[in-house]
Amino acid sequence: MTPFYSIGRHTVVRSVSWLRIKRALFSTKFMYSNSVPKDLTRLTLVPLFRQILIPVCNNVTCIVQVKYVHEGAGIESDSELEEAAEEGIDLYNESETFSFRNILYPISEDPLIKQLNASTSVQDVFNFIKGYKCELDGQLVSQAVIILWDLQKIFYKVNVLNLYQNQVLSSLLNPYDILNNYINEVSGHPDFGMLLHLVSQWNEDMSVDALTATILYLNKMGVDVHHPVMQKLIDRCEYMLESCGPRFPLTALSRFTVAVNSGRGLWRVLVSKMTLPRILTGIESCNSAEEFRLLTICLVNICQLVSNSVLNAYKSKADSLVERGIITAQDSKVITKAVRFLNYPQWSDQNGASTQRLLLVLKGSICGISPKDLVALHKVFQTHLEPADIVDEMHDAATQFLSQVEDERISSNPLAFQVTTDLLSCLVSFSSPTQKLALEKLAQRHVEGCTPSSLPTLFKILRQLKTSNVKLCDAFWSRTLQCMENIPEEREDYKLFRVTHRYMHFNNNLGGTYRHYELERRLIHWLWHEVENGTAGVMPSKFARVASFILAYGNIGQARSTVSESTLTQMVCKVDDMAPQFNKTDCVYISRGLHIGTTFGCQRKGISSRLLSVFTNVDTAMNNCALQHLKEEVLSLSDINKITKAYINRRGTCDTQLFEHLIKRHENFSGAVSSRGLRDVSANLLAMNCLVPGTVDQLVNYVVENGDHILGDTVVKLLDKERLQGLILIQAAIAFCFFHHLPEDLVHFIFTVDFLERLDEEVLNCYAKASYPVRVRYTMMHLNRAVCLDYPETDIPWFHEKYCQQTAALESPKSSPFHDDVRQILISVMGSEQYVQVNRYSPYFYRLDFQVLLNKDKVPVTLRHQGDSNITRIAILLWGEDAYTNGVTQLRGKQQVKRRHLEMLGYRVIGISSSVWNSMYMAEPTAKTDYLRQKIWPPSQDGFVQHHYKKS
């Protein structure tokens, strides 16, 4: 039985204040009758069939985010009308909201309007309509719709609160089911049909605002937009939109776009296109935060019609309003709506600058926004990782909100669970590694009680934690599998693709070592079922997701393969057939699957011939597909980055036609890109081990011209010393050393007992215990050495001597055909083996392939003379192909730093490239000997060379 509430025929409760006493809102004391204030009429449960009566209140605050709409409602609510719905659900904001019933006629003195506004139940509204049928007009009919919508919202609020306070009801009833039952009861009532008839009769007597409000709220109360009455109202709106032009109010326009876009299909697009001219006019004349908010609502609902010119006009207006101080920190909800719109995936990479400007307006006021807005802003921030100035505030706000949820029954309620999980996600992404264990415990609690809707957020939490707790990972993925097995809707194709995408990236984040074999097996079964029985077998974008996961986790070529031979053959054939139709994102997915599958294949003793055959065929198809995309005349930076990422994932060779095309495209990228785009370009070029002169010049020039923005904000400020993982912080410091821009405060932060203890704790709780501690220690040694040599003024001691000695003792002597050949020729040039020291170490333990010593007369001497004065120490380093960048022969950063440091230590460094040493002109009998002589005794020292020849 669905409970409905009666508090008396004409009793009006304007504020149920006793339900909002600070944070004791959900206290058990309110479950007992003695806790109810005596001056408040007691709430009683009555059967549904007797009457439809609900209490009236303006504002009830709770943490739960609820949507007072039926399933067909739009993706964006017009918050002028939903202000109470959106803001009145905040546990931390107890401010009273304006009376929703007065939005259309706020100053009306009409006694009938006043009587209608006093309605406390649905039956009151229906009785009013029947009692004053002869006196009704457009105003009264539209106001009746407003009252019914307000009652529906209040009904839902009261039922949510009741479920919180009554565990029995909470276990038996779902608030969304209650709402659907309510909507069915009201919309199926004969008097509601009479109301629809009156709406149709009086629609021409309604104002534009009343007309659009009627359309929107009838739709939210379950009346489909294709209902004849709704179609009549929409036709009337279209006529008024065309006739009024720029005079069509933005309030009405926002409601209209929300209502029209509540459904699907081409019809809504055709209707929505009529709003574009008015929206463009509104953007041009917009001069207030409220107008900007309404325009944002419109654009959100017609986003499929937004062109680059419309988007640019919107961004220009946003920048202008911020610059003129019209949009301020008090307009947090306006800013939240705007940045969410600008962050849509199809254009987020183009809107970084405008998004940052809007977010910076909130600097200093983040703690004053609602939890819902904080979560939304956090998602936007995660996309751009800028501006860094608001990171601390977002962390503090998330901590504050979570700390206020003290009642365990709030966080355990399914409706509140999603909000607290989102807040935990904000906290995890901004927290330091030292808080990892505490956050893991919180995550464990959330995993145990999670619902399908909270799984995406929990995935982000676990991925950001990089937890070493395998039981926690198993619990999460087992819970995911359980939800998919028990709920058929969770196995719809797009939901399957989401889970596979998360699993592939989750595994990658933990070093590729985590596997949940049962989940992999079931997912492959469901995915192939979609290929055979759904649209995944004929739609390239869907099939790419299927092929990607099978390539990664099908265990191809193994005895325990989860893919049959016939399935494998069909998959390869489909990849070949669909290759010309794959878009750039599809190529990234499939290449990602190849990368993971290859990694697992290499971990076994040998790669099977079947695996090699499948992967070779798919790799060839992807290369051809990429070449096809690169022939397109217009490619955005995002497109180029996608093609490059796909190429890197496939680990293609550097001398292919595809590689050359990629390099040419990178050379032509526009310098006016966001720092995010610049970051992607740099990462891709580094991953391909290539630096092209034109590209490097543009990168350097862009950083120089935008130094304050790129280095000052994105790099330096995002080096959040307290929150960054220790290894990442050390690697960043080494990178700064290379460019001679290592901040002194960063040096003194890293080389402290506190940070070293933090590193020890991080290593203790890391996931990849076999490799991560080694990487941390090795990288720390490199930084210690670089600081000692490049920044001696910091007085940092060299404390890795013993570590380097132990490491050197375990290393085997370096030997290779290249190394042996150089050694033989070098001995011949120097005249004796005693003058050539092999596999030596410099001070600070740089390994030298060869070392030779020359006295003041440039004559070779033995090692025992190295302490003499005027001794020239020559370090000869052998550089293989991996020591150079591709595209242009240039030493990579690690080798450049080594050469620079050796020169600082007093060595003359001679580098010998394997490609030069093994080139054709070196095949001459004396070519290699002459080459080494000229390196050791340059032509300017001919006299010394002749002297040495005679002595030899």
C-alpha cells in the first residue's frame, strides 16, 4: 500500500521546521510521537483509495539529490521553476526558498488565484476547477497546473523523509515507485482529464510564460509531448516564437526547450531548430547572470544543434560577463551549469580557457556551494586539471560535507548513497598518499553497500587510490558482476561497453597485473551474444568495443582461452571488413586491446602462433585505417592525438609510412592550443621517442609566450607536494633539473625526513611491490645526484653512495658486439690495453663504457696516474638507437643530462653512436681507427697526434 498523508482539509503548513533542526534531521527521536511538536497537526497514514491528500511545505532540507520528474522528463531542468527542487535538497543549506506558486503571478490580487494557491491537496485543486468552472480563464488554468506540480514535488519530499525515518517502510518501498504510483493515480483521475480539456480550451488566453510553464509541468506530471493537447500547446508556442521573435521571453524559451527535448526522435530536433535565432539574439544582448543561466539551459537542451559559431559566441559572452564583474561568486549555480555545458565531450578540448575563467570566479567561495554543485565542478576539473588555485578549496569543501553526514543511516540509504559516494570521489582525488589507508576503509564500506548507479563513481575512487588491497578490488568487480547477472537492464550493450572500458583502464592503472577471470569470461560471453543477436555485429563503433575486450582478455592461443576458434575467426574477418568504417576512437579502442593482449602474451614463455597471426592481421588493419584518416584534409588536434595514441598502443615500428604521416601532422599543429592539448602532443611525441624540429620550436615558443599560464599554473601549481604520489613528484623534479628550473622550495621539501618517511609508507602500501619500490629508490638516487651537481648551493648531501655500490656489485659487465668492436679498435688506437679502462664508474656513479687518461702532453697514461695534475679524463659512451629521438638525430634527455654532469665532473665526453659506427663508410679498413683518433685528438691538436704516432 502506498502511503498518502492528510493533515486536515484546510491546514496549510508553510514550513515543517521541526524536520530541519540542524543535523538531527534524521534522528531516531522523530520516529516517536512524543517528539512531534504539539502545535503541529499529526501526520496520519490513510489508504490510497480514500483520498489524495498531501502536506504543503516550502523547503525541506536533506542530502539526497532527487529528481521530481517521471521517466520521460528532460535531461535538464529549468531551475527557475526547479529552484526548490534543486536547492531544497541540500542538508547544509537551510535558507528558505521563494514560493514556487508565485512564479507566474507574483503580485496578483485576484481572490481566486489566492484561493487556488491555498490548496493543500490534489483534491483541493480538482474541487476548485469543478466549483469555478464558469469563471476559469487562462490564468487560473495555468496556475492550477503549477499547483499540481508543486504538490507532486512536496509529496515526493515527504515520502523520501518518511522512508529515512521508518526502516520498515524503507525496506518495503522505493521512493521512485511511490512517485510513479502517484503520477499514475493523478493523471488517471477523471478530473485530471477535465483539466487537460480546459488547458486545450484556454491555451490562446495564456501568456507566453504561462503557456510554456503549462507544457513543461504537464510533461513532468506524466503527459507525453505527443499527447494531442500537448501538441496543440507546442504549435501555439511555435507560432508565438515566430511572431514575437526577439521579444519572446528567455524564461519561456528555457521552459520550452526543456519540455520539447524530453523525448527522443527527429521531431524534437525540428522543433528545437526554431529556437536558434532567438538564442543567438539572446546571447548577443545578454547582460545579466540570470539571462546567461536561461541561455545555458536552452543550449544544453539543443546541444545537438550547437555549431562552432554558436559555441564561440557563448564563450565570448561568458568571458565578457566575467570580465565586467556581472557573473560573480554569488552566481555559483550559473557557473556550474555553464562549465558543465562547456565540458561536454564533443567540445571540451576547445573550451579550456573559458572553463578556467569561470571556475576562477568561485575562488574563495567553493565552501559555500552545495554538495551537488561541488560534485559537478569536480567532474569538470578532472577533465582539465585546471585551475589549480581551487584544488585546496574543493578538498576542504568535500571534507566538510562528508564530516557533516554523521548519521550512519543517511549514508546507508540508497538515495543518499550516491551523493556521499560522489563526495568521497572528490576527497580521494585531492587527498595525499598519507591518507590512503583511511580512504581505503571508507571505500570498503561503500563497495559493500553499493548500488548499480554508484558503481561508476566507486570505480573512479578505486582507480585513484591505486590500492594494493586485492580483496577490495575483487569485492568491487564481484559486486559489478553480481549486479549485471541479477539485473538484465545492466547487460544492455552500452552498459556492457562501459564496464569493459572501466575494467581495461582499471587493470592498466595497477600495472596490468590484476585479473578477475570470472568477470572477463562472463563479459566476453555477453559481448559476443550482442554481436550475434544485437546491433554490435553490424555497427562498427559497437563492434570495436567488443573486439577490443576479446583481444585483451580472450587469452588467445592459450589452453584456457575463453574464445572459441570459430568466434576468433569471425572476429578477425569482421575487423577486416569494418576497418574502412572505423572512426578514430574505434581505432583507439582496438589498439588498446592489442596492447593489453600483447602484454599478457609476452608474460608467458612464448607467444603462440595463433596469437601472433591474429594480432598481426588486426594490427595491419588498424595501420591501414589510420593512414586513411590521416589523408583527411581537416584534422583537429584531438583527432591527431587519437590516431597517435592508437599507434603507440600498437607499438608500431618507427620507419613506417604511418609514422611519417603522423610526424608531418604534428608539425602542423596550431600553436594556439590549450595546455591540455599541448600536454597530449608532448606526451605522444615522447612516447613515440621522436622530436621534430618544427614541432619542438612550436612547443618551446608556446611555453615561452604563455609561460605564466602553462608553467605558472598547470605545471608548478599542479605539483601539489602534499597530494602528488611520491614517485611522480620526484620524476617532476628531475624534469625541472633538465631545464635548470628546479624550485629550491621543492628541493627542500623532498629532501626531508618527513617526505622520506612518506615514501617508505607509500612503498609499503603500493600495489606493484615487485617493481614500484625499485623504481622509487632508483629515481630518488637520480634526483639526489642531479641536485648535488646542478644545485650545490642547496647543501643537499650525496647519500646514495652505498646504494650505488651495492647496485654496481650486482651488475654484470657490459658486453655486446658493438661494445667489443669499439674496445678492440680503442686498444689499437691507444697502443696498449693498459691505457683503456672498461666499465668504469665516475664520481656519483655514472657508468662509463670506456675511460682513457691523457697527461699534459696528451699522451695516454695508466689509471695509477689519474691523481696527477693536468690529467685529461675522457669518458667514452656508447649510444644505441634508443638513446636518440626519432625523426631527427638528437640525444634524449637522460643522455643529455649524463653528458652535462660528466663534463661538470671534469670529463671530456665522447659519444659514439651505433648507427654511425656500423654505417657503410665505416667498413673501410682504417675508418674506425681514424674516427676514434680524431675524437680523442681533435684536428686542433695535430701536433700531439703526430707525437703520439711516433711514440707508438
